[in-house]
Amino acid sequence: MTYIAKPSLHHPTLTKNKVGYTRRDYEGRISTLCAGCGHDSISAAIIQACWQLDIEPHRVAKMSGIGCSSKTPDYFLSASHGLNSVHGRMPSVLTGASLANRELLYLGVSGDGDSASIGLGQFAHAMRRGVPMVYLVENNGVYGLTKGQFSPTADAGSRSKKGATNTDVAIDLVSLALQLGASYVARGFSGDKAQLVPLIQGALQHGGAAFIDVVSPCVAFNNHAGSTRSYDHVREHNAALNRIDFIDLAEAPTGDAAVMDVPQADGSLLRLRKLQADHDPRDRLSAMTTVQRLQAQGELPTGLIYVNPEPRTLHQQMKLPAGALNRLDEAALCPGTEALARLNASLR
């Protein structure tokens, strides 16, 4: 019902953040998704995260592909830049936009079909190149727009609503992101907003290639007994690695042995309450081992799985200037024949 506009009037007593916006200012159009869809909970978490971080909506560029998940950017941050791209091609469109204007915060919203099927190659290259973005996959294990076929992330042995059994091995995007070099890797659950909001906040402030896989049950086609992406199954098999608090301005580290403080490059702090003492989110190899071990036991690891506090980005590797390329004037773009001769000489 996106044709129904939300009232533009706000109650004068609504709380404003530091940049003068209310939470309502971060909302979008009315959702057309099924009632109870986990994707709407993710949209609410994004709204909450951006409002609490005092992010000005016009500083955000939200990109998506095709699918139920890729419709959701219409439901949050209505005052932000946005582009709904082609199926599976969101990462390359976002990469181009980021290279043109690195001053925006880039939020790529995708789905398990959009990223783990036709867009798998694009997902891989965005992660390995370190494109500075938040890559958020709303993962329900089915193709919801085309009536519930198994997606590539559906677990082997899981059953569809009509009783068919999936015989294919699942693609685990978290394991792929870890292997490909993403510098912030997390998994959340749309039914656990207390965990999801700070995960998104940490990703937004990370500055590197941040990937969040959010298990988001499809109430129409994948919320039944036999599904491993249903609300009941995820709640029963959720192996939370930590509970995270995002602290915008870093405080003094805590002395609690059960708490781990991870400073980020921008001065913010990720404070982790360790629920599994043997997991160190700063160790990529350990993170990969933990994910594989828990999944082999039928458990679904959630929380902050891996973080590199000093990410290396595509902009750094390409030695790009600090400002936005789309603001360079003619003198900077065409420095003259002498500069071209020096460049050619350096390549001989």
C-alpha cells in the first residue's frame, strides 16, 4: 500500500536526536509485505540504528536488487538517496556510486536469492575488494516473490511448505564473506531487535566492507515445521556468540573478564558480552572455525562473528583522493600534457 502516504505531521513532543530529527523522519512508505514478515522488523531496526547514530538521512545512499528484500528500502529512510537496480547487480552499482562520491554512507540491501544465486559473483567481488558499505542480506531461504521455491541458502534436508525436501548443499554467505576478506561479519535474527540494532550500528560506523546476514522468516512460504528458517526453529537453535553494545564515543575499557572491547577506526567502541568464551571476533580463522563447528551441530551462530578494527578499503587500494570524485573540476581532471608525460614515463 505504498500509494497511501503517511501523515507528514509529527507530534511536537516526539524526541529528536542530536541532528534534529525524530524517529518518524527515518521512516519510509507503508510496507506491502505480508503481515509478520521478518523484513519489516529489519527495516525497523535500520530506522532505529540510524536515528540513534544521529545520521542525517541525506547522507545515506541505499541500493537494492530484485526480490522481497529489495523492496524494503522503500520502507525506511524516505529522505535518503536510493536506487533499485537489476537482479543481482546491486554491488556493482553501489561500487560505482561509492567511487564517484565516497562522502555518503552506502547501505546495500539484498536477499538470499539476489546475492547467493544470480548475484553471487558480484557479492564475492564487493567483499574481496573491500568496498566500503553495509551489505545486508535479508535471508529467508526461499524465493518469496515466485511462491516459495528453495533458495541457495536453504539447508539440505529442510522441507518446503508443500512437503518437498531440499537435497542441495546450502551456500553460507557468512562463511563466504569471512573467506573473501570482509572486515566486519555478523549474523542477526529479525526476531531479536536488541541484538540486531547494535550490529547494524557497528556496521554503519565500521568504514570497510561490512556484511550482515539476517535470518528473516517468510511467513507465507517458510515458517512451518521442517523449515530451518522459521521463527520457532531459529529461536530454538540460535547459538548467540555475544551480545553487543555500540558506543558512539569510546569510553574507558571495562575490567569485566566477560566483556571484550573492540575499538573502531572512527573512535567508536564495540562492547561485546561474551556468551561463548572461546570465540574471539578479532581472529578470522577462529571465526571461520566457530561458524563451521556450530553449523555442523545444527546450531545457527549469531552476533558479531568477525571484525577488523582497521579495515583496508577499495578507496585506499586505488589511492583515491579524500574528496568526492564527482566534485573534481576541470583543472584536476585535465592537469595538462606535462603531467601526462610524467605519468607515461613512470609506466615505462
